[in-house]
Amino acid sequence: MNNDRDDRQHILGDLLAWVRQNESAGMEWFLDEGSAPVAETSTESVVEPSPKPSPEPDDPFLEICTQFIAQTLPLIESQPSPRPTGPASADKASLLAALKDEVLPCTACSLHETRNSTVFGAGNPDADVVFVGEAPGRDEDIQGEPFVGRSGKLLTKIMSAIGYGRDDVFICNILKCRPPNNRDPQADEVAACEPHLKRQLAILNPRVICCLGRVAAQTLLGTNVSLKRLRETVHFYEGIPVMATYHPAALLRNPNWKRETWNDVRKMRALVDALKSGES
């Protein structure tokens, strides 16, 4: 990454413009399940909210985001274990397909006895961002795909608000099989499944990993630090920057966390863009 101060100031200038342009994009997913009801004309048509005006230059989030990027880029640059060199883009799809064939019949822990499907993960093999949840839920277990239930639909809207479709990112979980009654992953299950995740992330080699929820973040990072504190800064997994935010299922139960999540994902997108700019 280029360490030149002028280049970094240019990146931060682009960031401010991006934040201003995308402030109104968050409104649609704010008005989702768990929030104030939105008038519907049919099951397929939802009344669009009025666009929110762009923030003023003194919007506190602009300063927060600018400081975050300014502090984070040097932190990433100073890491003793930088982001590893992954396989060539052309090879990633075939490597993931081979790994998936290995993982689908896995019987390394007792969860295989109660699963309907192994949920390997899905998305773009060359994604800049990998979203990691804790484990499949009921809908995911039935369909064999990650984040396809109510929380998955909300995640899709959140990603769309920062310019990502599901085909732009990769989505997976700490565990590849559903724990009974959606309980938290147990230590032996994580130990059995983490080698799959490590190989998966080594192939994907994203610029940033975004952990969805406390369990995913604490498990991936091997810590008991609270999600509130984990959200405050960037962490590292095998040399890859990691950010954390609330799980979409938590937002359905607690809509008041949506503003914080919106800020988290905008900072994450800004970091990805800054890293890409610095590598060019």
C-alpha cells in the first residue's frame, strides 16, 4: 500500500464524497421488518420512502468515518502479518468447488446427525468482502444456502444500500451445519469446522471480513470482548482485516440498532474502497 501522505488525503477526500452521496441509500432498509410499518400496495410493491437529504458537511458521521479510515490504514500497513497472497482469481472458483465437495459430507462433529443440508457458503469467489455469520438457521438448513430467511433478506438490503449485490460478496458461517434450536456454536463444533473456514478464507482472500454478530466475531477472533468494543476498531484474522457489526436477526428484534449498523457497514465499504485505491 502506498504510504504517501498526499495519496492518503486523496483517499479521504473521496471517502467524504462517497459518504455524502450514500447517506440517503440507508433509508429503505431502515424501514424493514421490525421497524415502523410501511404502506403496501401489494405483496410485491412497497411504497418508497422519500429520499433523505444529504448530510451537511458538519455531520458527525463524516468526521467519525474520516478518523476511522485515517487511523485504520496505518494500522493495516503496520501489521507484521499482512494480508496473504491468495490464489489467482481464475483458480478460486474451482478451488472453492473442490473444497465444497469435501465439506458437504462432513461428519467431523455431531451436527451432521441432525442437519438437512450442509451450508458451505455462496457468492463471488473474487469478492472484496466476506460476510461471516455464526451458523445456518432453519431456512438455511432446508435450502442449503446462507442467509435466505428474514434476516438474510434484511442483509441483502443492507448490502444493497452500500452498493453490493449478493453476487458481489461471499457469505458463509462459522459452522456449516445448523445447531439444534439455533443455539450458539459449541467449542468442539467450532474446532471441527474451523479448518473448513480457514481454507475457505485462504482461497477467497478478501480485502475485508465482516463478522455479523457477537458469536461470529468472538469465535473468529478467539476473544470474549463485547461486540460493542469489537465494533470500534479493525481486527485481524490470518492477516486479513476484520470488522464486526450486529447480526441482521438482532436488528429484526432491536430496530434501534439499525443506525449503528448503517454506520458500521458504511465504514466497512469505505475501508474496502480505500484499500483498493491504495493498491492501485
